[in-house]
Amino acid sequence: MQKQLQNLTILFFLLISCWAKAQDMAEITVDESLPPVTVEETEAAEEEAEEEDAKFTLSGSADAYFRVSTNDQAPASSFANLPGFSLGMFNLIGTHEGKKAGFVGDLVFGPRGGDAVFASGVPTIGDGFAANASTFVNQLYVYWNASENVTLTLGNFNTFLGYEVISPVGNFNYSTSYMFSYGPFSHTGLKADFGLGEDLSLMLGVFNPTDLTEANVIGSYSMGAQLGYKGVFLNLLYGDQDGDFEGSAGPLFQVDLTAGFDVTEDLYVGINATMNSFEPTEGSDRPGFYGLAGYFQYALSETVALGLRGEYFGENNGGYGILGAYDIDASASVIDLTLSGNINLGNLTLIPEIRLDSASEDVFLDGDGKATSSLASFVLAGVYGF
């Protein structure tokens, strides 16, 4: 069944490409008073115009932080998880944008970057030895604007699921939520983005198993979709992540909702809800996780803002072993409250942050090394974007 879906998806992308090209040709008008123009001349003129319009840009970020918490322990979420004075990452993004096509190359260096591309490093053979080819590649893709309303993208790109992103420049809070930390980070594959109207958009894609950035060494694929309307996005991901063999976890299914609104000129509210689970194997229940988070940000002045993230995150049937301690039903949950300040000093943003995590089980350690259900953390981060 899955292979049939893969073949249908590939056929669908081919049909979309042909349709978009036909739409472009249909928009060309002919002035009968002028000599006829050949297809070759038209395409050459388009390529020349694109070369003149294309431009290369370089952007990125750098961040570092100080963290202290109960017994130097960090919450079980990604990033901002090292003790004392610590490094985040250096992010370098090169883009070349033309009218019809372009590319994005996104490189990351440092501990945060290493966490982001944790599944990179598929060995490639060259000169008689194996080398890890992409341990610094966060994104690498090419795209084609097939028409005014259709864009095709091929390569590796950050996930469309979730509210938060890998680069700290794109997040108000410096530490990340549990939902983001254990949802996908990136996908490698082919996707099509459709503009269906002023406020309506659709994305359809076929990808390698989640976070396998370089190649598909498993042989199974995932399908993804996103429907957006006026700042609200419904995201879906389905597919086998570990191959078809005895004892396989079976296909993964994740449904995710994100939304964000400017309530007033100074107040912004965001929301993220997600559910992630594998199909149950014979004789066992469906393991997975779920969560809900609210984001509230208020501008006190042009340079200072406060933001509160409140998240409820839970695992059922043993989940993925994220929290590490479970009740008799193999379930556990945690509530984290994160209060962050953003002090904008030009390209530099200082982020002082207090985070409180409270779990249903004793998943943390206190200052004496004893198991406890709560954890308090303080972070001071500096994030520079350019």
C-alpha cells in the first residue's frame, strides 16, 4: 500500500510540473505585427532575464549562553542543555534567488548545530575510505517556481511541523519545548507548495524517513501535507521510519496544529498542539507522545519584550523513553513554564530566561542527587543575527 502511495505521489508531482509549465505558456501573448519568435529564443530571453535578476545573499546567526539549574541538570528538551558558560551554534545561510529558480545552503557549527543534524553522517565511499559527508548541513535544497502559484522544492529542508525552529533567531524563548525537541527537525525529499488564494495555501511532499538528511538507506518513505489559512496551519506526516522487518515499529503518524495572531499592536499569542504515534504491533498498544503549548509575548517598549511559554507534554504506552520514568500504565507527563525576556540591542538580542519543569513522576534530580519531580533552570543567552 505504501509503495503504491509513493508511486502515485511521484506521478502527481510530474503532472503538477507539466500543468505549471502549460500555464506559463498559456500566459504568453503574441503580437501578430511582429516577426514570430521561436521557443528557443523565448527560453533564452527568460534565462537571460533570470540571470540579471538573480542575487546571492549571506545571512545567519551566532549564539552563546550561561545556564544553571538544579544539580546542573537540564530539562529533557533539545538545546540550551549544557552547564555553565556554553556555546550554541554558528549558522551560515547562503541563498541564490532567481525569478524562476534558486537554492539555499544552510550550514551549522557548534553543539546546537550538532543536535539539529544528529542523524547526519551516512558514510560515503571515496578514495578507498568512508567519510561523513554532511555533519554540518542543516538545509540544502533547490527550488523552481513552476508558476506564480506553484513552487517545487528538492533537497533537505527544516520541518514544517511545530511552532518553534532550530535557529534561535526565530524563537522568542531560548530553550525549546518538548514537542519541538522530539518532533522532526528536517526532511529530505520533494515537496510542492501551492498558493490557492489570498489566505489559503497547501503543501504536499514525499520524504526520506525523518531526519535522514543525506540519503535513504532504509528504503521506505513518508508523506507530508500542510494546509494553511490566515496564520493557522494543519500539518500531517505519515510513513515508515525504520524499514519493513520483523519487530519494526510500523508507520508513524503525526498531526500537528500551529497558529499565531497579533491580538493588539503589543500582544502576540501563538499555539501549538501535536500528537505523534506509531501503529501498534501485534499484542501491544500504540506508543507515542502528545502535547499542547501556548505562547504569549508582550512588547514593553521598542527594545524590551516579555514572553511566556506554557507547555503540557505527555507520553503514553512507554512512548519514546523521553521522560525516563513512568507510572504503572507506562505513561508520564510534564508541565513546563518558561518566562523569557528579549532585550534588542540592534542585531544582538539578550535573552534572560527562567524555566520551571514539573513532571508527574520523579524524572529529575535535586541538589542532593535524589529523584524529584521538579526542576528549576536559569539561562542568559546572547543571540546575534545578521
